[in-house]
Amino acid sequence: MSGLSNLASVVNQVKDEEIQVPKSDDFFESKTFRLLTLMLYMGGVSGMGLSLAVYYFFIWDSRMPPLPVFKHTHQIG
């Protein structure tokens, strides 16, 4: 029985300890990399929206083609 009580005391001691994780110095896990990728993503989405706005404002022709005229028809009314 003393083995179980000894094991329980070891578990209680280990449970309260904080495990230290070594900090990575890798650039791809840094806050700078995350902010850079966020800015690139936002710039890409905004750039596509801006390019669509420029296209629809300056290039796209929104006029409807003329309606065809049918000959040999009678006017209604």
C-alpha cells in the first residue's frame, strides 16, 4: 500500500509543475510573419475588389442592346 501512496504523492507534485516549452526562434512561427501574411491577404482581397471596381466603373458597358424590330406584326392597343 505504501507504493500507491508514494505514487499518489509523486503525481500530486508533478501535477502542479508547469512544463516549460522551448520558445522557437523560427521566423515562420513569429508574430511578424503572422502580421505580414495577414497584411498580404488583406491587400490581395482589397486589391481584387479595387480592380473589379475600376473595371466596372471605366471599362464595362452597361447599356442594353437595342430591342429587335419585328416586321409584319400588329401593334397592341
